Amino acid sequence: MQPVRRYRTIGLGACAVLLFGHAGVLHAQIANGNFEGGFTGGVANGWTLFTTSGYSASGSDETANVHGGAHAQRINLPQPNSGEGYGGVFQVINTVPGQLYRIDFWIYAHMPNESYEGEDLEVHLGFDAQGRPSYDPSHFDFDVSWIGIDTDRDTWRSAGREFEAAGTQATLFFRGWRKYAQHGGGHLIIDDVTVQPVAVSHPPSHGSLPPPEAPSLTGSNLLANPDFENGFAGGVGNNWQSWTTRGTGTFTASRDLGKIGGGHYNPDGGGPFISLTETAKVAFAMPPCLDALVGLKQSHPELLTVGRLFIDEVNFWDLDDAGTRAAGQLHANNCYAEHLGKPGIDCWQGYNEPWVQSRERARKTCLFEQAFAERCTELGIRSCVLNLGVGNPASGEVAEFFRDVLAVADFVGYHAYGAAAEQFQTGPNQNDFSLRWRGIKSHYDGLGWRHPAVVYTEGGTYFGWKGTFSATRVRDEYIAFGPYMQADNWCLGETIFTVGGFGLWDEWDIADDPVIINGIRPWNQANSADARGGKAQEWYHNGSNFRGGIVQAVGTNAGNYWLSGWLKYETGPGGDPADPAITFRIGYDPTGQTASGNAGTIVWSGDQIASRYLNAYVWYELAIQVVATGAQTSIWFALDQPTPSPTGRVYVDALDLRAIDGTPPPLPRIELSPTSLISSAEIGTNAADQTFTVRNSGGGALGYSITDDVNWLYVTPSSGTSAGETDTITVHYTCASLSAGTYYGTIEVEAPGAVNTPQSISVTLTIGEPPPPGDFDSDRDVDQEDFGKLQRCYSGLGTHPAAGCEQADLDGDDDVDHDDFHVFEGCMSGPNVVADSNCAD
């Protein structure tokens, strides 16, 4: 963080060089690329002239200075009247989606009055993967990717780039940029443009392939509690059951951890930092506060922790390439040395807030960050690279350098401050500032690059907020930014700058204002990053050799069904989600069994982690087709981690199973939970109410009625209808008149037309004698264990006993004193000897 935020400049630089493609290539059809096919109005046939408003660039048929043949395209670039101006030509070409192409051309630049090359005239190649047939000079986002072309004054020079087509057409641009209203006139000449497909031998590695496209579906979701909002029992979602075939796993509901976390720079703010981070998914710290991350990681291991060492004063831009790479490796070594004493830190930041507004500076930054990330991988720690200053990079800038960094990094950092004008993260300029990475990622996704998950490692107001805005306003603005992060699945969260700061950074510090932190905490808890909404099912293990998951049986008909849902996988520090030995599979068993995860009847999918998804901590959609053969099919989810890697953690949520059109809907099916009830009461009292649920796990509507065969209970309601929702039924006991003993009954649920009607719940009720006086632990004897409680409850004559000690008032005079000790003495039976129930008489 710099004490004062700098406004970004609109720069233009290099675009993507993609290395992936597809078989079955097709030549792009460039029209009149050698400019020998004639001109109309000074513009080569097949090409279109463009110029910015108020600027008078023009085209002409160049015949005196050509590279090949007799003609070339000349772009005349007069001195602007004021400000800057652009002029050039473009052409839309036919392409094959996903195909890699190479464009080669010759360029000649003439700007005689410049003091140095590129001072007032720059030449750019532009590429629009969507093939839009126009040029809009106001588009400084990511519609067009611009490549800066190196030129030598008054010298023909060749250049070339590769690009991947996203659709059936792409647009190629050549333009000159006149920067100033001085230096007189200039021009550029283009000749011998060719576009050819590039043959490749390896497939793309996107890191986030879409799931199979869903067919046309019919009917309702057949899964019970598919979004895990109907509660949990023993850490497992109701209506689901856990299973393991190897090792020991822990099953739990996901925690309520939101995407607004803190950045910790000063130990004096430790209390507020911990208070905020207890509700957050991400946290950031640098010395001397790194130990706080370690402690937080121990208390809630779902937290993603980012550590940073201070290297802001390292100026690797003055080093040669070898020195720059060595500096990146050295930084990784230093992080590793720190990590050895702080293993709870998940990843380490590279350089902080580089400004990549020039091509050379960006290249050097990426050399450093790539060397840093690769060395982190060798050392078994994880990297968070780039951590770019807000507003970086400018439109489509320096993309070719970013590709190789993104390919090897674990996480990407970005600084998400507001704009200078309105300061806050949400506002008119948010797409250029706090949300700029949205455009960057969209641009790179279109090129098919791998893209790690993003952490906004700094964020807040552009300038320090203290003395300008109220704490309430700042709190509300942080919360307003939250939904934007929630909407971006690839964004893991933001660490506020700062929660504990010092010096010039105090102007941004929120640690000393509880209004902000106490306001963010409930938002985090209500907007979990670990669920698609509300709660999710989570399970994990602490070490290797684990295989297990969850399963549910559903009613089906013979036919085809579509199972879809969302998955997120996380590893502890140093873990590698792309390790092919770690797998997550979804499956189904046409027999409907739920007893064995090793059954040969289960049809398992391919691996949903290593083979498709290379980014941990990000939710991905998954889907498979289920082929049912009978009235019941079981749905399985399995994590298998045989490797000696750190903790593995998986989340599933928003699951859905529906019939594919053409499959007859299943008949209604009764599903009861639980299928047995056990209760007890003392003579003369009624047992406490209990509940069970009724749900239709098949198709259609389930109309049901409930009866019982005993006179000491009844249920409410006694009938209902379920189209897949879960109905709760209450069991009331009327057993005060029963004598001591054990009683058995049956509750029956009947539903005409259901495939499994009727279904029943067994009820066991035990009526017992009241405990003897002095039997405080209900084991039917009066011994030293009970005497211990009597001693703890002693209040003295005339003093009301403490809460929980009412039972120790054996003589009923509203105190626990010597008289009660005398009664207790008369009831003492010794261990394992039933005491006399009338001993106090």
C-alpha cells in the first residue's frame, strides 16, 4: 500500500500469445493481405479505415515505398489539433473457434521530428476474439487486445503474433497513435499481412471447464435436503448418511465465513483483527503480525491465510533477466524460511503492488513473479502472485507475460481500492478500479488460459477515510462491495487495508472503530463463502489414506436422470489439488444400496478434481447422467486421498436430481426420518414431545395419513401432502397414568399410490420409578458421587439453593443445610445398591 493511491494511465501494450489449439484446423481468410487487390478511396479493398472523432487520419495507396509487390496500405497521421488521435484499418476474418492462428506482417513508421523512437507515434496491432465489425475508441476495457509493435524509424520491420479465436470470426486492427499536438505529420505503412493456423500437439488446460450441458429435464428434484438447509444430525445433512471405507473423516456443516476479511500490519490491532477474521474466509498479515495468522488457522482451519514479507524496496527493474529471476527465487527462499516456523500460513505473497504500465516493467515483474511461484512449488509452499496496484494493467496490456505466471501460481492477488474521484469500491468507476479484475479474467478466459483463484489482498477507500467519512459510511461501503465478490465465484475474498496499521497507514485503519467491524461480522455470517447459499455439507480428514463421503437413496423409475451440483475442494498449506492421486467422484448405484462404498454395483464418474479443476478454493459445477433400472437408486459422493498430503477438505451444495425428458416420473415414495423413537418418563409424568419427518422421495404428490396402535400417544398433524418438501410431525405422549415398565407401539404412515406404502416407525417408551431421595445422578443408588453434589449445593440455613441445586433440598424447606445432610445420611445405600424410595419419610 502506498500512502497515496495513484490514478491509472491508459496504456497500450502486448496481447496474448496462446499455446493451445484444436485438431482439424481451418485457414483464416485474410482478404487483400498483400494489398495488390486494389484500393477504393485510399483504402485497400477488404479493409476498413477508422479514426477517432475530431482527428483526420486518412488512407492512401502507397506505391513508392513497399515491402513486396507494387502496393501497400499507408495510414496518414497528421499532427492532432489538440490532445491525441488514432487512425488505422481493420478487417473481419473467418476463424474456427478454439483454433490458434499466427498473423505476420511488415510495418514501416515515419515520424521525423520525434526526439526518440515512440515519443509521439506508437504502432499497435489489435485483436477482437468476438469478431465485432467496428472500432470503438472508447473501449479501454477488454473488448480489443492491443499489442505494441516495436518499430525502427524509416525502416521496414517484420512482426508477428499468435492468437486463439473464440468464435467463427475475429477482427484484426492496425493503428497508429499520435500522442501530442506537436512534431508535425507522420505516417505508417503496412504490407504483406498473412494469417495462418498453427498446428499444436497438446490440448488446452483451462482449469475450469464447464460441466456437461444439461439435457431437457422434467419433474421436481428427487433428492431430500439437496441444499442442506433442512438441518444436520451428527455433522451430516438430514436425509443423508456418511460413509468411509478407509481412514477417518470428519463430517460437519459448513461454517458461516464471509468474503470480507482483514489485513493485519500492527499487533496493537490484534483484538479487532481476530474479531473480524473469526467470521471471514480470508486473512492477510505481514511481520510482526504473522503469528496471528497461525493462531487463527488453528482455531478455524477453513480460513485461507496469506503472508507477506516486506520487500517493497527491492528494485529488480534495474537487474538483468537472470538477476530478476534470482531475486524472485530468493524471495521464495525467504518465505520458506519464515514458513518453517509458521506452517499455518496457506500462501505467500510475491512483490507488492507493482505498477505494470509499460511493456518492459510488466515483463520484468512477470519474470520475478514466475520465478517466485516456481520456487515456491519446489519448496512445497504456495504462492500468491502479482498483487497489482489498483487500475493495473491497462487495457489488454502485457497479456503475453501474464500467461506463464498464471500457469504456475496458486493464487492471484489484486488491490481493489476505489477511484480517486469517489473513493469507494462501489461507484461509477468500479469496473476500472475495484472490480477491474473482472475484465482481466474475462479477457484471459477467452484466450483459454489457466486462471488461479483471486484474493483482493488490499482494498478500501482510495485515500485514507479518517477525517473524511464516518465509520458508518465506511462500514456500509465495505458491505456493499460484498455482493460483488459473492457473484464472482473465482474471488475468494478481500482483506481490508488495514485492521491494525501504523504511521501513514493509520488513515485507513479500521481497528480502532468497532462500528465497522461489528457491522461486517453479521454480514459475513449471513453470506457464507463456503456454501452456495446458507449451509453446505463439508467433510475433511487430517492426513493421508482416507476415502469416504455421503450417500442418499431416492425413488426412481427405470430411465435416465440428470444429477448436478456444486463442488469445492481445499487443501492445507502445501497441498496440491491437481495431484492425480487425489480424486473426487460422483456416482450412482442402480440397486439403491447405501451400505457399502466399495460395492461393485456403484457406477462412478471420472475424477472431478485433478482431471478438470486445477484451482482449489473455488466452487465448480459438476454433472453426470444417472441410469436407473428400478424403484430405488442411491446417489454417492466420494473423496479419495491416499497421498501423504495435508488436510483435504471438500464441500458439496445445491444438488439436484431430475428425470430426463422421456423418463416416466417415479411413483410417490414414503420417506420417514427417523424410523424409530425411544422415550422415557417417570411414573405420574408425560414424556417430552418428539418429532419425525415425512417426505415424498419419488415423483408426483404423496397424500398420506398417520395412525398408531396405542392409547398413550398421538400425532399432529395426522395427515398431509408432500411434493418433495419435508413435513415435520410431532409425537405427543399421554403416559402419566402408566405404571413402571417398558411399552412398545407403532406409528404407521399410509399413502395410497405410493410404491412403498405403508411405512412405520417403532416407538419404545420406558416408565420408571422416580429416583430415590439423594440419587442425584439417576443411577438408583445413593453414594459418594451423590454426596459430592450435595456438598457443592450447600447454601446454609434460610438461603435459597443455587440454580441446578433444587433437587438437593431434600426436606423441602427452600434451603440446603444440615437438615438435608441428615436426610441424605438416612438414604445412603452405597454404590450399585438400589436405595429405598421411601427413605426420606
